[in-house]
Amino acid sequence: MSKPKKYIHSKHQISNAELITLSSDFFFKNLLCEKKTEINQISKYKLQYEYLTLPTNWNNPKSENLSMRIFHSNKHYEDAKNVFIYVNQGPGSIIDEALGNKILKELGRDWDVILFDQRGCGLSQYKLSGELLDFNLMTIDQTVEDICAIVCLAKSRKAEKIVLAGCSAGAFVTTKFSTKYSDTVDLLYIDGGAASSDFINLTNQVCINKISEILNSITIEKLAAFYSISEDLLFHYFVVQLCVDPMAKLPVWKLIVQKTLEGKNILHNYCKENIFSSIYDDNNNQLNKFITSYRLKTIMTCMEIIPSERSNTLYDFAAPNRILISKLKTEFKLKQKPFNFIDGLIKNHTKTIITNGMEDYLIPFEASKKIYNQMSKKNTLLLGFKKKAHVALHTENFGFIIRLIKNFLNDTRKSTKEMALNYNNAVNFD
């Protein structure tokens, strides 16, 4: 097979059709809206929800309080012997009771699995004194302190062992927690995470190479011109497809590359549903139910996850969020503070399992390696899962991962490594 041609940046003639592009206007039009009332507590779990009272600003404990919703998967959570705390991805995804129940079933009856709505999201308090929660308080650092409060709650109920787990953006938070409070938990599980926002530059390059390989001699510029879509937007579409399931999406890519009517409909429907309607539902003229979660996603992504400088690549994986940064700086007086926890990882001596898919193009496996390389090898295990994309826990490897966590919690790194080596879908790195 001939070597794939790299993208050659050139402007092609756009047809008379209106060019579909990324715009910040739509996002800012809806950024300050309140959430819909459709996010409800599920009645059959009403005794398993709990609200914690926490400071809005952990740097000022006398600041006004907010309430944070947490969910206990175990109906008898106050008597649970062990606790598994799960940090949602997103950032800002709301409590998924079904996931908590699934984890509990695998762990056993003597466990409680805790999930929570991050500050400003779901049914955690989002208004204080009639105002929406300050953007400056929706940060990784503040969320780490919220988790510490949940850990303290578990300890007050005499939990013997505590596991803290996070996936994707939740793994960023869990990784930062490990640099400050790792000794307060018994095991950390980091899935699809990174210790520095510079992972995005790595993502950009990996995606450029993979998309170039799949498209082969077809340039993204010519495809974008044919579909009257900006090149950055088309690149963003391909990245999203890679992150979900790279192999399953190849037939769809073919339809687009071959410039078929079906391919055009797929691409334009994607733009309509994911670029323009993610916040606002035009059909019903009302906000979608995840509006407050989107506030957190927009702020944390723009101001903490997007690096200050991008690598020298033609297309920008973070373009949908990067275009908002200047407005967030001027209109909301926010400072861009890309996260970097790398140096602090040496402080973590708690048992830690790090996993990710070997074909993750959202947060490449290399980012997991960088976390692993900074931690004590006596207490840390790194696993990659074959032919899997972003977040290993949400694949058919779920049961094995939970069993691996239980084994490492109660046994040695050596025995846990042997367990991993006997699992065909995993690759161990030392």
C-alpha cells in the first residue's frame, strides 16, 4: 500500500451553498440560561439520594454554601463496609444510577458506590442568591475539594476501604486528587485521563495521522469544499467518529469520501444535531436538560483543558471550544489556566490502576503512559485494552476491570499484574 499523503493546506472554491462553520455566537446566546426541570430524582431511589452542604469557595470556607447531590447505589449505604466513589466524565455529566448499580453488582453487597452531580450540574445547586454559580468556582481544584468532603463522609461512616475512580474528564480530577489527598483513599483508578492539558496537542497529531491514513489520497480540503463545510468542522467530525469506535465508523467514512448523497445527509445531520442543537432545542423552543452541565463543560474545557499554545498542525481538535476563549476572558473576566499535575504525581504512593483503550484518539494512550511514568512503579499498574477507543471501563472489559480493582485492593501488585497478563484483551506496560 502506498504511503498516505499528508494534508496539503489549500483553499478550494466553495459552492454557492452557505458555508457551515463553527461559531461562538450560538454558545454565548445560551451560556447563561437556567436548566430545565426535566432532571429529576428517580422516585424508587428517593432514599438513596443525599445532599451535602459545601462551601462555594474552598479557599474561603466562610463563603456562601451550596448543596451537592450524591447517589448511593447501596440502599443500606450507612452500613457499607467499603466505598467506591465515581467521578463522572464530561465534565459535568449527571448521575447515572444504572452505572452505579452495575458497579455495585460486580463489587458485592458490602460495598456502596457513590456518584455525584458536580457543582453547578444536574441537581446540585446551581443558583446562589438568585445568581448562577460563578464560573470561577467551577474548576478542577474546587471539585477535588468536593471529592475530599465525600471521602470524609465515607470515613465518618467507618468505611474500611475507599476507592476513587474517574473516567475521561473525571480522570483529570482524580489525577489531581492523587497529588494532594492520595493518602486518604486506598486505591485510585484512572481511566482515559491525562496529567496535563498538552495531551490535546498529542491528540491533534495522532488524529491528523489517522485521518490521513484512512482518507489516503483524498484531502480534507476537497471534501470540505464539496460539502460546503469548514475544514476545521469536518476535521472535528472525523475526530468524534474516531473516539467512539474507529473500526465501526469506517463504512460511514467511505460514504462521505465517495461524496454520496447518503454521506452528505449523515454529515449535515451531524452538524445540525451536534454543533448547533446541543444546547438549544429549536423544535420545542426550550433548553435541553443538560444546560447547566454544558456551562461546566464550556468553562472547564476552555479555561483549564485547552492548552495555551497549540502544536503546529493544520486542524485543531479543540476548535469548537477554543473560539470561545477570548470572549470568556473579556466578557466574564476569566483567566485561562491549563492544568498540569505532572510534577505532583510523585507525591502519590497509593495503589493505582491506570487504563485506556489502545486506539483512543480523544486522549491518546500516550497520555496514560505519562501519568504512569511519574508514579511509583511499586504501587502502579498500567493497562491498555486492544482495539478499544476512549474509556475502557465503558466496554465489555468492565467486569474484568472491577475484579482487577478488587484484587489489587486486597492483594499485591505482583498478583494483580499476573491477573492482567492472563487476560487476552489487555496489554501490560512496565
